[in-house]
Amino acid sequence: MAGVAVLAADGFETIECLTVVDVLRRGGIHTALVSIMDTRDVVTSQQIPVTCDVTFDEVDFSEYDYVVLPGGLPGATNLRADERVCELVREFAATKHVAAICAAPFILAELGALEGHKATCFPGFETAFPAGSFAGDRTVVVDGNVITASGMGQALPFALAILNDIAGEVAVEKVKDGIQL
């Protein structure tokens, strides 16, 4: 079964990041919360300290099929500023799967990963998108190997879309039942 690496940088949006980790783990998916910082400790945009499972340098990304980029500011800009993240996103967009929510889809756009894909993001960040690729706001968009969501209010549907893409509707229904959705 596919593994998912959720990347975390200081300033990430708490709900967008941790909802993905929670839902995927409930669905039985091997999911690692990966700090791109020098330590496993990161701080959310709401100033909540979080200890990640591993640091970027401790991960063998060949064991993962998905990389997820949470939004939040300055978390998304911190992800974009890290060339290791950019190289990983380019690789996964070309050969595996990428998912991004809120502000983070701008990273996919700037790295060329949205060419030929429909996508969404938090309002205002679509300016980086290729012409014709913006699919609208307040939604989750699954297009081939790219999954995007517009913002924090879409965190649960975003996480469920990733789970569905990996494990199918039975796994999604099991998680939905377990969380009373």
C-alpha cells in the first residue's frame, strides 16, 4: 500500500496538515509527518508546537507514493523556499502523486506541476496557475496524480479524497463511519 509523506514547515495551517495525517492513519495508510526544519519540532501558524515523526533528511522518499503540502502562511512560502522540497515535488509530480491545500497549490503551479491539470487553491493564489487550470474555489479537485483543495474548510474532504485515491471507497466509508460523518 502507498505511503504518504506530509511535509511540515514552520507556519503551516494546523488543521490542513494534521487532518490529513489523522484521516490517513485512521484509514490504515502509512503516513509520516515530515519536518523540513532542522529538528522534528515545528510551530504552526497558530503558534501550536508540533513534533513530527522525522526530519526531511531522515526520510527515504522512495518508500512513499504521495507527498502532501499543507497551506498556511508562512508555512507554504517556507516549503517553496526549500530547494529539497522543490526537487521532491517535481519528482513526485512527474512520477508519483502530489497533493496541496490552501496556499500550497501555488508551489505546484510555480514548479510546473499543474500543467495539464485542473486545480484549486485559496483565493488569490491562483495567479500562479497556468491559464485555464483554475477549477474554482471552496472545493477539492482530483485530477490524475494531483489533488488540491481550496482551504482549511476543505481539510476533511481533501484528506478523504487522498484516502479514496489510495485505498478506495471502502476505506473512506470506514473512516467516515468511525468519525460520525
